[in-house]
Amino acid sequence: MIDIHSHILYGLDDGAEDLEETLEMLRIAEEDGIKKMITTPHYIYGSTEYDEEDIENRLNTIQSLIEDEGMEIRLFSGNELYMDYYLSSSLRQGHCLTLADSNYVLVELPMDVVPSYTENVLYALFEQGYRVILAHPERYGTIQREPEILYRYIEMGCLVQVNALSVNGMTGTKMQELTKRFMEKNWVHFIGSDCHSKRVRAPRLSKAFELTEQWVGKKKAQEIFDENAEKILQNEELLPKYKAEPPARTKTFAFLPFLGGGKKHLDF
Ligand SMILES: [Fe+2]
């Protein structure tokens, strides 16, 4: 299994606090069967920015300690990029990292509001040759309320990563059900632990793999947990094999605007 979303690099963001916690998290990951892991500290324009050399040095230090301990896990560089108006120029200017030096970028949206410039930024990223992976959309209030927004991003060319904890139901049964629906509709391309510590948000994928296998079968589970992620590491284009199905039927109540109007989801 390959984890494409982790906050395992110590002392950079709200992830691992120190080198010891990084190593403990790696032991958990190794034990769980994770073979490769992309490290994705938060990049937030004007707030959390890093020196690329510093990240590289930390990665090298940790990788050699991994080998000293006889573990096999391999680490790769990256960032979780917070959506903002300047994202494409920040990338172009080298202020933040793609995943494993590939053309793939992991992009996070605000939790409850989709900024009005989001589509423009996504198109700017596509034009520059980046392949956009949306981080854990199942967690965003806007997308929980209106899953068709996510479908639109997928139709535009975005790929999707969901969190293992959402699959497992650790963040609630509603989010688990939504994640399952995303998988059944072929809206999910990658998994990530989004691990932040050795405790609750630890780097584990195996339980999520078992559930995914039950939901969509072994072949698709292997693609989501391994084969698709390998394409990032090889910087190969991922052409989704399965057509994303449109959102569930919606019913418009435009004639009843005083009752909320808009759309009601019948089975999402
Ligand atoms: Fe994250």
C-alpha cells in the first residue's frame, strides 16, 4: 500500500511533533503494510512555507534512520497545498512542492466554503500541466451538502483522494456512507492516511483496504491503495479506467423557494 497524504515530517506543521514521534509513526505504518509514503506538510500561502532544502534534509535523515532500524518503507517529498488565489504562481515559482517531484499536486479546499476563484485556479493549474488531486473532499461541508460540486471537479479533470479514517467510519457514519457512495460512483482514485500523530490519526490503511475491498472489489481496491499511487511516483498519467457516474438523481424545488428551493438529494 502507498500512502499519498501524511504529516509525518516532524516539527513543520500540526503533524509529528519531533523525530521520535516521526519514527513511532513509521513503525506503525510499516507494521500496517504501508510500503511507500509521500510526506505532505501543509503549505498555506503567507502562513506556513518551508525551505525546500530543509524538507530534503529531514527526509534524508529519516530515511537513513528507517534503514538503520531495518524498516523498508520509502519516503517521498510533497506538500498539501491549501487552495488560494496564488496557488499556480506559488508552484511555478517553486515555493511549494508537487508530489514526489511529479506533475501531481495535492490540493486542499477550505472546510466549509468553496472559494469563488476555485475553478479558475484549477484551470490555471491544468494549463500549467499539473494533475490536481483533491484532498479528502468527503470532509468538506459544501461537498457533503452538494456532492455534484465534486462531480463537476472530476469532470474538469481532477482526481480524488479520500481519508482512511473516513472509510473506517472513525469520523462518523455519515461521512463513511458518503465516502462509500463516492467509491461506488468511481469518484475515488487514491487513499491517504492524512496521519498527524501516533495516536488517533495514525498512519494505518489496512482496515480501510478491507472495507474498500468489500465495497468495490479487490481489483478497484488495489488500484486505489497501490497502482494509481505508483503512477504518481513514476510521474505517469493516470487515465481513470472507470467512468465517474453522475450524482444521484436530484429533484428541483425551484417553485418552492420559501422552503429552501434549490435541490434535494434523493439517495446521496
Ligand atoms: Fe492533511
